[in-house]
Amino acid sequence: MNKIEEIKRERDGLDIKDAIAAYARTGWEAISEGDIQRLKWYGLFLRNPTPGFFMIRVRIPGGKTSSYQMRALAEIAATYGNGLLDLTTRQQVQLRHIRIEHVPAIFAKMEEVGLNSMQTGMDNIRNVMTCPVAGLTSEEILDATPMVAALTEEILYNRAYTNLPRKFNVAITGCPDNCLHMETQDLALVPAYQETGGAKVVGFNILAGGKLGSGGYRVASALDIFVTPAEVVEVCRAIMHVYRDYGYRETRNNARLAFLLDDWGEDRFRKEAEARVGRTLLPAGIDARKTSVKDHIGIYRQKQPGMNYVGLKVTVGRVKAEDLKAVTALAERYGAGEIRLSPSQALIIPNVADRKLGDLTEDPFLKQFAYNPSPIQQGLVSCVGNDYCNLAVIETKSRALQTAKALESRLETGIKPITMHWSGCPAGCGNHLVADIGLLGKKAKVDGQVVDAVDVYVGGRSGPDPKLAVKVLEDVPCDKLSLVLEGLVPYHTRDRMHRVRGGAAKTSTTMNQPSDAGSPQTAVRLMRPVLSPA
């Protein structure tokens, strides 16, 4: 067994609860190596770049929260942390610079407002995602919020799910706009329908085995299963139990569901799930997703008469405690006190009445968290980076912002909307492989000096026809990146980006000369002078 499996065999992660209060008295140095791992079952992560300080990852199912909950998190960050919070690409909030001595008080404050950090790390079923505007838009096929809540209730504090072979990401959505990266999930329920006896039955097709990180990117494959909303928990339970019982545990790098599916095939896996359910499941229905992508940033009409939702971009997902408090005040003043978290690192205020919309858009605070950000900043996403994450190779958030601003100054007009995602390491928490432009942090040697650098990917796509982004450049120094991207962004239209898939399987600064004058390969050729040593 690997070390983590030995730790889990010794004691279930949920059993660490009683030890938290003891460690709060004795200090972080007293925590055993095994318990450092077990604390992750309660969402507590000791961060190597900041010895003695923890990160708390707060579970927010479907990204649906309220002003009083977010205000409580802001107060916790200001009182016990460093005053900073991060919005994650799984619709969660991370609190920084927390001492173990303060954890019992923090957990008590979170519990008072109905929040927890349970099972947000290690070999658990992570935060269940859904469309951040579920229940608000007339375009959705169905509102998946009740299913997210039911599945979360099934999972939390349930020892049937606290010893999986590896982490397990789940998303359920009735949104046709591909606002979640469903192709990267271990288990994804996408909107679909079947025609039965002349009637249209709405539900979900099931995809499984998607992943980023260890072993590379795998697009979730279809299990040829259709479920109605009433069947969601039952069938998901069966699938998760199959993975728990048969998933690989020898090495951490090949323990995700993807590896079991690759060996078994979808037919065998589906039959095993049907055996757990006790009946034959319906075959997949008609996929109801569009081919386009929407991130829900901006102002949109709700299906509720006279109401609107406003999506505010939080650049690179990092927000100060005082600024988050200001957002909660906006949600109460102009909305109904509800806030939604988007995977694109945005805060969405629903239920803004027509009569209040003009006042909200004129509020000075929206100059900082814009509903109409620039085409580059709107699609800008970043992982945490190496200032807090020990896996990250480079600092990402400030690099991402600096690069975006430099690009905006150079490309003042004619920029089309673009997604630009930064990941500080191959774990891919920034979802760089599903973006128009993906940037993977690394170290590179330039003129004998080791510097922060990135590999550049293009052409990632979500939706019913997902595409893996293709690497076109390697070892680009971060201090030259804006110059490099200046030559790429004008060619970035999604149709052209995706044409790169028909060219070289792998491209870099030494790639073959391309033939498509309007493709990213042309941009790479134009960029070579920028990358060449002086």
C-alpha cells in the first residue's frame, strides 16, 4: 500500500474531530504526520509555503450561499486569517493563514451560519457543483439544485464515502450553456431528455472518468445512462460504490476513476452499477447542451418577472475581506441577500428588481468588481500559486493579472472574449487544458538563470464536443509572456484556435512551419523573435 492508504487503514479521516481541540491547545508542531493528512477530511490543510498556518476550504454546494454566510467568512478571514479569501474553480471559498489554535472557534462560527468544510480534501467526494444561476434562467432544461442538496446530504459525515481510492469530483447541471467543465469531472450529469409515449421526459445523461492532473487529461466518457431527477441519488450512489470497491489503490497517480474505466470499459462499469441498483437503467437520451459557452458574468434577465441577476468578476478569484463585506451589502441593498459563486471566479447577485438595477450598475464598487470587465479579464482564471500551495511551481495570481493588464494596454481595440486560465502545476486546478489559452507554470533556464516560465496551450473547449487544449509553446519566460501573447491573441478566435488540432500533435518553439495563415501556428512563427535570446 502507499502511505495514504496505510493512514486510512489505521483510522478513518472522520475520527480526527476529537483531536482538533487537543491540537488547538498543543500547537501545530504536535500534529502527527498521519493526522496532518486526516485533518484534510475536515477541510484543514497545512501549507508548506507558510509553516504553522492552515488553509480552510469551505464547502458550498452548487456555489449557492447568502450574504450572512459570506459576511461570516469575511469576518473570519479578517479576525483569524490574513484578510484574504480565494474563490475556487469548484465554487468554494478558501480561508488563508489560519492557526490551529483558532480552528475550534472558526468552526463554531461557520456552524452558526450553516457552513462547514467537511470532506473538501483527500479521498472524498468533493463539493458538488451546478450552474451558478440554477433556477434563475428560462433557458435551463431543469433546476439541479435539489439534486445537489440531496447528494450532498448523502455524502457528508457518511463513512461509506470517506475512504475512496482517490478524490472524486461531481457536477450536476440542467444548464445548456456549458458554464461548468463537465468533461473534467469524475461524475457528470448533463441535461438531456427522452421521448416516451409522445411525452418529453427531462433528466440527465451520465458521463464519467473525466480528470485533469495525475496521468494527464481525460475527457469524461458516456456511460449510456439516462436518469430522471428522482433517480439521481440512487444511481450516483451505485456508481460511487463501484469506484470505492474496485478503484485502484496501489499508487496515487493511477487511482482516479478514469483508470478503472480505461481498463474495464464503459459497458462493464455500467453493468456493475446496474447490479447495485437492481435494474436495467435507461439508455442515454438526447443531449440538450448547446455548443456555445456562457460564464454568466454580466446582467441577465431572470425567468422571474421583473428580476435580473448580475455577475461580478473577481479578477483571479482573490478578494479582500472588506471587499467581500461590501459585496454582501450590495446583495442585501439591491437583491434579496443571496450570492452565487461561479467556477469562473465571479460573484453573482440574483433577484435584482428592474427598479434597482440602474442604481446597482452605478454603484462605485462595481468599478472594482465589474459586470462588464474587459474581454481578457472576464475569462481570466487562476489557481492559488506557490505563495500558498506547495505543489505550484510559480506564483500565478499576480502574474496572471500583470499579463492581462499588459495585454490590454497593447491590444486596446478589437479584442474578442477569451478564456485564459493559469495553473501553477500539472495538477491543473486552474483548468488550463479547457481554456482558449491555457498557461502551465514551470521553471526554465534562460541565460544560465532559472526563471518563472509557462507552457502555452490553445484550443480547449467545453460542451458536447469537448477538446483538449494543445501545447504550442514551451518554456516561455513569464517576463516575456505578454509580448508572446500579443502575437497570439489576435488569432485566438475559437474556430481558429481549434484548427490547431488538425496540425502538429505537439508544437513548441521548434514546431514545424504551419500552412494556415490564420491559425495559432502562424502566431507562433511570428512570436519566435520575441522568444529568441538577444
